[in-house]
Amino acid sequence: MILFLSDLHLGRGTAAESAAAERDAVALLHAHEDALAEAHDRGDDAGLFLVGDVFDQFIEYRHLVPKGFVRLQGLLAAWTDAGIPVTYVVGNRDPWHLDYFENELGVRVERDAVRARMHGRTAYIAHGDGGVPDERVYNLLRPLLRHPWAYRLYRTLTPGDSGYALARAIARRGDGTPEPRVVDALRAAARRTLTDTPADFVVLGHSHHAERSDFPGGTYLNPGYWFADRTLARLDASGPALLRWTGRTATPLPCNNPATHPVF
């Protein structure tokens, strides 16, 4: 069993809203802990993928990391200590990691798309930023923003408190409502990946729109906007699924009908 969570945006909204998003994420993961541990012990594919924008903003300095959300981090550390793999594919809000998650929590941090075999499928997993053609300015800036030297320059010129405060101010723009153009663009990008590459299973976040669409070349899953909607995705021996956490259990959501979607 592989779980996929994206767009938790911890740090968004009020302190109570972010605490609730973290609390529910921890409850969800605890509910799946035994099944994942048993699958791992059997040698089956098992683990957790965090598909970007776990934090509404994240800037790690050489000796400092943003405070807060230690309950989730402690759970991730406990999982990796027990041998359950956790992979963090960074997003557009949280790309500036150094080595804290890897060295302290045992979490594998990926700055680009992940390609892997899991449950008999060839998977392509990415946050999805950079996949929206009309986000021209961001697409041009994205390589620069993710370059290690840009990050190093920012850390050097802006001390911890002021640098993080600036990132928070920028991150407050937008309310997280899904934009149809982004939803459609990522669906089209997933379909192209399924058609043009060996991948038959694509997972993207970023759009804040939970989706499962089955195409001739394979399946596209978007775990959706955890912060507001509490949705997630799962892959196991029975196949891919989209789910919603209700507070006690994860209930299945229907497959989208690709025939109703525009094709680019």
C-alpha cells in the first residue's frame, strides 16, 4: 500500500485551521500504520509520498528550521525508524530544504519528479508546478527559484526571522480555491505523460482538485487539497483509489469520467 498526500499547506489560514489539518493528517496516517507496517514486513510495496506543498512556506537555514507541526514530523520519524519509507516531493511553496528532513526524520526529499515501479505499475510522481502553460512568469522563474545558489543567496541576505516573514507574506496571496485552467492543464499534462512515456500511473498535486481519471494509457491521480478537503490517494494490489478522510476512516470517492474532460 502506497499513500499519497498533497497540498497540506500547513501554516495557511488561522492557527486553529492549520492545527486541525495537521491533527487530521496524523489521525489518517495512524489509521493506516498497521497495514503499512504489515505490507512492509511482507516485502510488498509500502510507504508514503508527500506530493508537495506540505507547508504553506518552508525555508530551512543552516542551523534553523521553521517551528511548528512537530506532531506530523514526529510521526514521519517514527515511520522511517520502523522501516516504512517516506518520500517528500517538494512543491512550489516548500522547495527550500537543506538536510533536516533527511538527516533528522529519515525522509527522502526529492526536488524533481520521481519515477518508480510500484504494485506492478510504472509511476511518475511530481507536484505539478511548472505544468501549467499560461503560468509563464512562474515557469520562467522556476529553475532559478529552485537553483541551490538562489536559495543560498536568499539565506545569506535575509536572516531567519525576516526571510521567513517575507516568505509568509508572499504565500498569503490566494485562498487555495481550485482554478479550472490549472485543473485542466495538469490533467492534460498527465495524459501526455501516460501517452508519451513508459508511465502508466501519474500522480500530481498542485491543482487543489482531487481527481482520478482512467485513460487508455493508464491512470491519473491527484490527491487534492488536504488543507480544505481532506482528500488523499492510495495505490495497492487492488489498484488506484481516491479517498476522503471523514475523521474515522477513509471513504472512496468516484472515478472522474475522462470523456467529460477537455483534451489539449
